[in-house]
Amino acid sequence: MTKTIYMKKLTLFLLLALGMVNARAQENVYNGQPLTLDDCREMAIARSKDLEQARIQVKMADYDRKIALANYFPNISAKGAYLYNNRDIALVNAEQSARLQNAGTLIQGQMNEAVSGAWQQMSGAMAAKMTELMQANPAMALEYMLSPMWKNVLGMLQGVDPASLAGMMPNIADPVNAIGQDIDKALHPNLHHILVGAVTVQQPVFVGGKIIYSNQMAALAQDLAASKYDMKYADVVLDVDQAYWQIVSIAEKLRLAQAYADLLHQMEHDVQLSIESGVATESDALQVKVKANEADMMRTKAENGLTLSKMLLCKRIGLPLESEIVLADENLDAVPGVQYEAEKSMEDIYAQRPETRSLQLASQIYDRKAKVVRADMMPQVALTANYLLTNPNAFNGIQNTFQGGMLVAGVMVNVPIFHGLEYVNKYKKAKAEASLYRTQYEDARELIRLQVTQQRKLLSEASEKVDMTLSNLESAEENLRKATVGYEAGVVPTNTVLAAQTAWLSAHSEYIDAGIELQMAAAALNKAEGNYHSTDNK
């Protein structure tokens, strides 16, 4: 009778203990609701520093693509400059400048000297002619000199002052000096302050395909950045999955340890009563006490492990380490089945794995890089146009004004002739790099095939292990049931019941481990097959 009451109490206490654990767990939730696996993934993706850096790299690659696209359009720029010269520029020397400024005075003096000289020359010529006439025919000369006409001419000549003849010349000194001064000023332009403005337009026409290949490289680089983002994305998801299911495993074991410890403490109390009644021995009490202490230690380890595991998950999802969180699968009686996509072909896996995509894109990028280097060895043609404004300008003499501008347009051709084989070696290097990445791509395909095959086998083994541990658990439950019935009938000793309980606890723990291992294997296989990839690489 005592044993029957004892077993009923144990069963009732076990159910109550499990219920109390569930109740306390449900009260301790984060933000009012337990966190599901999808919630943890979303929080980790949103708050991951690695993913944020990868997103920035994707944006940078997009900017590089737009920069490369801009090379198709003309390059228009406006420039301006101001220059100050502390010394002016003179197009004539100082002696020439003085002559220009006094050109009228010099010309006037030369004209006056020319008139006086001409008068003197004319007077001398007349006197010589008269002397010649007198020597040749004195009578005629005398008659000519005594004639009234000669007397009039002689009187007029005697009344003329040679110096007054220069005064009779027109005054040209002042106007000619003014003209000379204007010319001298023009030959001394004011270049102390110089203003220059220019608008330039350049449009490439042919650059050996460099712009086209550069745009292709930029587009491939953007895809490469997105592929690297998917790699980090898959790592984050896998880390969260592992941390999540580790908590579920430890939480389930903590429940078992708590219930098992409470059960043994209750059994310890009941055995003590049985000793007092004479139906049990001190040896039975010691066996139960040892098991109870082991159960307490097991519970303590599980509590500490659960705390540390939750702190790790909080770090993964970006919450404070001290946050009190509860997972949606933390209090389930059994680990849920795995979510696994249908088996895919290896070619589909190669196409979806970010590692192979990255290597393939890198190989294509270096192929385009080789073509860009090859373009540098080809002629380059570009149209150019410039509109220039200067002050001073020389469109109508040298004037210190903005007097219109000047349009200059033409075609520029650059033909590389000799460059010391620099571009040839760069081209060969880029081809070698492309070949290197193709080799790494082929090697990565083999490794991925090996990894997928291994993970598929691990998943199959984990699935079989779940079935085996479930069968063991059922056997342990049946063994515990029979041991309990035998104990109630008085034909089974206490140590046998304790052994059955221990076996049941071990079987249940192994079943939990197998279920978690199955979840881990499924997560690893999903990553190996490229199922963890982002839909929006922002």
C-alpha cells in the first residue's frame, strides 16, 4: 500500500513539476511573445554588423557601376583663373618708346631743317648761276641786273628770312605725338591683372572598347558584392540556427533534470519514511541520495548552460546579453521535424552557392580587365571643343575688356607606339589571374560536391538516429513502467527502479540530442546546397 501511494505521488509530482517549469517559462518572454526561429533570423539579419558592411559594399559596387556608365556621356567642365603680374610686358624698348611718344616733335624739326636747307641751297644755286652768267656775258648780266624785274626779285629775296620759312610750315607735332603715344600705349599692354575663363567639352569616340568593358566589369563587380553578401547571409542564418537549437536542447534537458531531481528528492523523502516503517534500508536511502545529488548537479549545469546559450543567441540577434528571452520551441515535448527542400541537382547547387558564383564572377571580371588593358594599346579618338574668354584679349588689338570669346574645336587622336611592353605584361597578368580563378572555381565545385554528399549522409544518419533513439525511449518507458509495477508489487528493489529511471532519462536525453542533431544537419545541408540566400541585397 505504501509503495502504491509512493508511485502515485511520484507520477503526480513529475507532472506538476513539468507543468510548473512550463508555466514559469511562458511568463518569461521577450516583448510579450516567444521568439520563433524566423524571428531570430530576421533580427540577426537586421542587426548583423557583417551584413551591414556587406550591404555597404553592394551600394559601393552600384556607385562604381554608375561611375562607369558616366564615361559614355560627354565631359563638360568650366574653368576660370585670375593671375597677377608684378611687372608689365613691353613690346618695345625704352628708346623706341621715347621716339614714339615724341614722334611729332621729331618730324616737325626734321621738316624745318629740310626747308631751311632747301632755301639755302636754292639761294646758292641762284648766286652760282648769276656768276656763271656774268662770266659768260658781262654786258647781258649787267643789263639783267639793272632791269626792274631783277631788282624786284632781288628785293624779295633780301626780305626773306630763312628761319621764318620753318614757321610757315604747318604744326604737325602735337597730333603726331598723340598718335605715337597711343601706339606706345598699345605696345605696353596692362598685363598686371589677367582673367581667363574656359568651357571645355570632351566626347570619347573610340577608346578600343575600354568603356564597354569597364561597364561590364562594374556590373560583374556589383553581382560579386551581392554574392559575398549572400555568403555572409548564409553564415549568419546558420549561426542563429545552431544557437537556437542549442538552447532548445539545453532547455529540454533542463526540464528533464528539474523533474528528475524533484522526483528523486521526493523519493528520498518517501524512502526515509519507509525506513522508519521498516520496509526499506539505509542502503536504499543512500542510493536515492546519490542519484538526487547527481540530478541536482545535472540541473545546475543545465541552468548555467542555458543562461550562456541564451546570452550567445542574444549576441547573435543584437539584443543585450542580459535580455530574458524564451524561444517558441523551448518548451515542446518533442523536437519538431526538419524543414528541408527537395533534393537538387549539383548544377543547381553550383549556380546557387555564393562561393562558386563569386569565383565565376571574379574570373569574368579579370577577363574584362584583360580586354581593358588591351584597349590601352589601341588608338584612342575623342572630340573636343573649348570656348575661351580672356581679359585682356587680342581680338582687336590688346584690350582690357571681355570682348567676346573664341571657339576651338577639333579631334584628338592618341596612338601608343612604344611603352616598354608595360601593357603587354599587364594583359598577360590579367589573363593569368582569370585562369587562376577558373582553376579555383573548378576546385570549389569538387569541394562543394564532397561537402553536399557528406551533409546528405549526415542528415540521413541523424534521421536514422532519431528513429533509433525514439525506439530506445519507448523501450525505456516500457522498462520503467514494468519496474514501477514490480516495485509496487514488492518484487523489484529500489535500485532497479532507480536504474530504470536513469535509463529512461538517458534515453530521453539521447532522443533530444538526436532531434537537435537532425535540425543541425538540416541547417548545414541547406547552407551546403545554397538554400540560404537573400532576396534583396540592399
